[in-house]
Amino acid sequence: MIFAQTKFIQTKIQFNSCYCGNPLSAIKLPKNCGLLGIVRSEKLILASDNPTVHYGDDILAVALNPGMSPELQFILQKRHPVLWSNYTCSLNAEYDSSCEELFIL
């Protein structure tokens, strides 16, 4: 295997990332790709420590085959399709009868 073609990826975790609150090892990667660790608050946390992913983290990954780097980047940027966070979720909002006047029946 030729390592001269290795592609390194750095991805910032967004507030609605599917990986927030999950261990780094829970991320399913394409073949010949690996996770190196997380950069959080200017500190490197190695993947071997299996840290929990937080909003604002930078995930460091490597694709041994440069052709896999777009797929790796896509997987690491996976987000929830709606506004979501560990603290609030719009889907669990309670019924508010004052909004009924906004709808024409």
C-alpha cells in the first residue's frame, strides 16, 4: 500500500450533528479509513481514549485511499434533518391553543 496518497480530513462538529453525545468509536467509517482523534479546546484527544463527541469538536480522520475522502467527509458531516440538540427539540413542543386563530378552518 502506498501511503503517499493518504488524505487527512478535519471536520468541525455542528450543533445538530448526528454524533453529538456519542462515543467516537460509534462512527461507522468507509473501508480503509480511520479516526485519529478529536481536537477540543486546543487539546488533542486520541481516538484510543474513545472520547464523547461534543458540539464544536474537530474530528481528525484519515483516508488511506484518496478516492474515499469525499465519502469520509460526507459521513463525518452527517446532521439531523431538523433543528435538534441534546437540550431542546422542536418536535416535543406542547400544544398551544392560542395558535389556533392562525389557521382558517
